[in-house]
Amino acid sequence: MYHSDEIILAGFGGQGVLSMGQVLSYAAIIDNKETTWMPSYGPEMRGGTANCIVIVSDRRVSSPIITKFDSGIILNQPSMEKFEPAIKKNGFLFYEESTVVYPPTRDDITIIKIAAIHEAELMKKKQVANMIMLGAFLEVKPIVTMDSVLKALKKVLPERHHHLIPLNEQAILRGKELALQQLHLTI
Amino acid sequence: MEREIRLMKGNEAMAEAAIRAGMKAYFGYPITPQSEVMEYLFEQMPKRNFKVLQAESEVAAINMIYGAAGSGARVMTSSSSPGMSLMQEGISYIAAAELPCLLANIVRGGPGLGTIQPSQGDYFQAVKGGGHGDYKLIVLAPNSVQEMADFVFDGFKLAEKFRGPAMILSDGALGQMMEKVALLPEGSLPHTVPAWAATGKPANRPPNVITSLYIEPEKMEMINHTLQAKYKQLQKEEVRYEDYQTEDADIVLTAFGLSSRICQKAVDLAREQGIKAGLLRPITLFPFPEKKIAEIAETAKVFLDVEMNAGQMVEDVRLAVNGKKPVYFKGRMGGIIPSPEEILHEIEQISEQVLSYQN
């Protein structure tokens, strides 16, 4: 039996949802895994929401288009409404606390609430909220190695932003801590 | 050969592969969802050895391709559905003049201006001619970012071997999605200017004339015979397909491009339930793997063709099956991508109705 992780990442345009997915995908190929990154483009995107499906697998990914997900990383209310029902039973749902007004209610999945924007503001760089979310996800689902994630950041971030890599790394580590705290609260 | 691994969008992978395949010039006009091709090429042009030109229209772009191909250069254009429609006249001329070139259609939902979402609605246009007259394109249908890159090399090779236009028929999703791609190195597809090219007449040979105009019908018929002989040879030598578990399959899905990826998942899901499903994916849409499908029709009980259109390739599947077995069709139109579960549902229904009835 092969292993595959199917993840939906969704939020507003500008929150870094697509690049968060790319970091995950790039880390996967550095780890010698198979991956697809499938963005939404077109009418949905023009309405202000952005999402991408990332699949990380031991073997060649069949369909890049899927409707049920092992995990969701959700950064706004419309995406929560759309994707909460699409998480598989026993799956994981990570969401950003301040942008999701009505928290998810399902009891057959693990829900992890992260105050990513608040934490990013404490770090004086609002843009790293996405990396805090990614860190939280990786703490619970270590599907790629941290080493590869750091290498992937270099590939995904344009060169003019490379001086921000240490800050992004810090954000990922902070996300991991927050997820750990949340998990203890849940259990 | 050492390949370089990258994570790339299908459109970018195709553009990068074109540079590495020794493309000398690209002429095009932007249109969603394939604009990244020209964007990528423009970004790379100052650093590498090729030319890109944004024409004033698709009609101009394809005629620039005609001219540059006539001079023996390795050339390429790409567009998406409405833009590709505009190019059809020029493509017919290029086929008649027997010039190699590579075209890529990153198909979006139609008809009309349609939508920018992925579709396979241009199968007929690509495979059955598209422009006027009796000509064919060599049509390659990738289903991954890797193949978006690899088929650039294959497309140039086939176009040059058979002296005619080759097309990569893809769609908006394959163009926009990112996957791992292993790129061949630059210089791995050498090119020399062919003897027939119009490069300026030296004193010691007769002029090389590039034309598609032959007033005398006898001459025109001869040209047609030449073209048809090539298409026959292609059908004999260059058919490509991917066979996924059809050997013991009761129900065989047929699908190309993106649909075949979705069908592969549906086949896996069906197998988990004990339904013997398989998938035959034509890689070359022309030449079409008709022999292989006829062969499968001997052992399979039923076919299910899946496309993102109203049913186009299914006609060729039916011709190949030739009434031996029932051929069902499932399609979504207008830019909608079917889900694996939707296809699974179709497989379940057919297997309940047809397979249990037959047993």
C-alpha cells in the first residue's frame, strides 16, 4: 500500500496561500516524493479567494483534481464554508483564528485553531502568517522534512526576498509550537 | 542524459523545454490560460539563444511561423482555443507546404469566447483537420507536467521527420498546475537547416520554392498523395498509448490528457471494490491507437470513454471497437472537470447493468 496526503489550502488572495502550497510541493520533490500543486485560477480567483490542492505521494499522483481531502489549511470564512465538509473523516482541519468568524463544528475530524495573524503581528511581519499555518500543519503532519522546507523556501521566494528566509523559518517554528499547544488542549 | 529536476507549471515547463530543444523562434499572441509560455520566454530571451516576438494577432503569428519554418528554422507557437481557431488557415497552408513546426493548444472551455477553465473541446479541431483541405496534424496529448516538457522534444522530432505541423493538445489545468519535471539538457536535440529550406539561392542549385498554391488539379492531387502517404506511415510507425491494467479488465476506460489522470484514480477506486477496470490512454491522438483498441475489444466486455467535452474522441473509439462491444460515454463540458468519484459512479452503474446482465 502506498501513502498519499491530499491537502487543500485556501484563503484570500494575498495571504500567501498559493506560495504556502508551493513550499510544500517543492519540499516534497527535494524529499524525493511525487507531488502536484493545482491552483484555482479564473473566476474564483478574481472574486478574491485563492486556493490550491497539494498532493504528496510515494508514487506518481493519479488525479490532481480531488474533492475530498486528508487535511485543510483554511485562512478565511468563505473557504471554511466550502471546505469543512470536504475533509475526510479522521482528517485534520487547521484554521486561522481571526479570519474565520464561525469556527468549524465537525466532531469526526481534528480541528486545530491557530492565531497566525496575531502571532505574525508580534513578529512584526504580517506576511508570515501563512508560514505559521504551514508550521502548524507540519508539526501534526510531518509529511516533508524541515530541512527540505528550508531549501524549498529558497526556491519559491523570489531572490529579492531571500533576506526574509530566517524570518520565515522562525514563523514555521512558531507555528509548530502553537500546534503542539493546541493539540494538548484538544486531548 | 543528466536531467535537471524542478517544480514547474505545465506552461513554463513547455517553454523551458522548447529553449532546451533548440527552438530558434517563437511567435505568439497572449491568451489565458497559456500566457505564461510567452511570459517565460520573454524573461529568458536576453540570457539565451532564441527569439520571441509578440505578433499583432494570432493570424500574424501563424504566418510568421509559416515564413520562419520555410527558412528552415525550428519554430513554435502556442495559444488557447479561440486563438487556435484564428490560426487554422495558416496551419492548413503550413501542412500543404510540408513545413515542420510545433503548435500547442492549451484548451479552454468553449464554444465561443467561452471560459478560461480547462476543457478538451478542441479534439475534433486538432485531430480532424481544423483548417480546410485533407491534412492532418501529428497530435500529442500530455497528461502531466513532465510530458508537457518531453512532448516538445517529441513534437519537434516528429514534425521534422514527417515535414508537417505537430501539435501538443493540452488544457488549462495541465498548463497551470505544478509538478516535478526532469528537464533534458540544452543541445540534446541537434538541428541542421534542411536542404529544401528557402535560405537564399546560391548559383549552383535551382530555387527552393515554399508554396501551398498549385493551380493544376493534377499537381494538387500529387501533393495530396504525398500527404496521405505520410499519414499512413505515421499510423504505421508512430502510434503511442499507455495501457493501465486493461489485460484482465471487464470495463475499459478510454481517456486522453487530464481526463486520463482522473480515470486512473477512478480505476484504482473501482479495483478496490473488486470491479475489474482498466484504462487505455491514447498518447498520440493522431495517429490514433485504433489497433490496440480493437485488440482490447476482443477481451473487454464494455468500454467507457471519458472526456471534458460532449463526446469527440468517443467517435474514434467506436470506429476502432467497430460494434464488437458497447461503448459508453461520460463527459463534462464548458470548463468543468469531472471528479474521480463521478467516474467511479459511472463505472459502478455500468458494471451493475451491463456486466451482471452479461454474466
